[in-house]
Amino acid sequence: MDRKRIQERRKQRSVARYVPVVALLILFVAIFGVSVFFRVTDISVTGASRYSAEDIIRAAGIETGGNLVFVDGGAAALRIGNEMPYVSVVKIVRHMPNSVTIEITESTPFAVVGAQGGYWIIDVNGRMLERTDSVGAARYLHVVGITPNEPEAGKKLAVEESFGSRLEYLLRIFSAVDEMGVAGDLANINVSNISNITFEYKGRFAVQFGNADDCKYKLERLLGVVEQLDPTDEGRIDLSQGGETAFIPNGTF
């Protein structure tokens, strides 16, 4: 073997010995850089009105001085949601090199269901928000025909298996009512009979809604009928008969 080949092999072995060392040095520099830089110096909160920014930051467990790279957004969001029932959505946004924003979406009270000798406030998606008494419950739409099963703040409304269809239909109606912005005009929605759900409308009309199919269309029909009536009219509005809508004034048999 000539001298030139021997020298090339020695050079290759020398380079091979140094590659792991260089790789370790690069890794060390990277770890050192991450540990020294990217320190959290600013934490802000947006979208919160019911809870203070200080309480949300404390619940998140994110602290100034911690490393931004290692902030666990999923765990922080879970901690906030577990401690604060009115928080429905949490998004943790990291801004390089040193700040964090906690974006909060809060639930809005929508209705109440009776349970455990009192009431539970729920949002439009059936999320349990808090217990209240009859005075507090008077401000919201009352639900009849549903009994919460082991209610807990921050959890979804759960019912016995036999009442599952009632809950499904109730949430369908909630969604349509919320979309059309008429929640404040409804009272005492009764889902005991899912073939003919009933509620009161504007304090003047007893509405027979039928089942929860085509909720938005039925609500549009309801609004159309009421618009044609006199402001003093009272009675029953029947939406349960397919595409027909009947108004039966009080005192009519």
C-alpha cells in the first residue's frame, strides 16, 4: 500500500474520531442557548371577563423566568379549564423569544335545569357552569324533563341513558335558538315528550314544537306567525303538524 493511501486512511480515522465530539459540542451549545435565552418575561391574558388575569395565570402554572420552549400549553389549558368552569376554550400562544398569551373563550349562561333541590346553570352546549337558587334561576330559560346525573361544574350535562334522546333534542333546539337570537323570548322548555316538545314564547304563547327536526325552520315559522298577530294576541301556536302552522287564540275550543 503506497504512502498516499495510508495518509488518507489516517485522515479519515482522525475525522471520524472528531465527528462525535463536534456533535456533542453543538448539542451542548444548543441546550445552553435554550436554557439561557427564551426566558418568559411577559404573560398576558385576552378574552376573560369573569376571571382576573392574575387568577388565570396562576391556574395555568406558567411563571415568568421559566423557559418558553418548555411551556406545556396543553397541560396549562387543562389546569385552567378544571379550575374555572366558565372557561370553555383555552389557547396558549408562545411568542418568541420571551412572551406567552393565554387566549380565553368564556361560556355564556343560557338556561337552568333543576337538580339536587336547586338549579344548575348551563351554557348553550350543555356545559355545567354553577349551582344557583330560585332567585338566580329566574333570569334564565328553565328546562323541564331533564335531570342531571352527578352534575359537576365545568363538565358536560350528563343524564341517565333513558333520557339521552331528550338531551340530544334539547341541545338541537338550544343551537337553533341561539343562532336566531331569540333565547330571551323563550321560557319553560319541556322535553319530557320528544315527539312534542313545548315552550312558552314572549310570555303570550304556548308553543307546541313537535320533535327537534328542522329546528331553525320551525322557529322561522313561529316568528313569521307572531309577526302577523296583534301585540295583544295570546294563545297556542302549533308547529308540530308538518309544514302547517296553527294559531289557536285563548278561549277558543
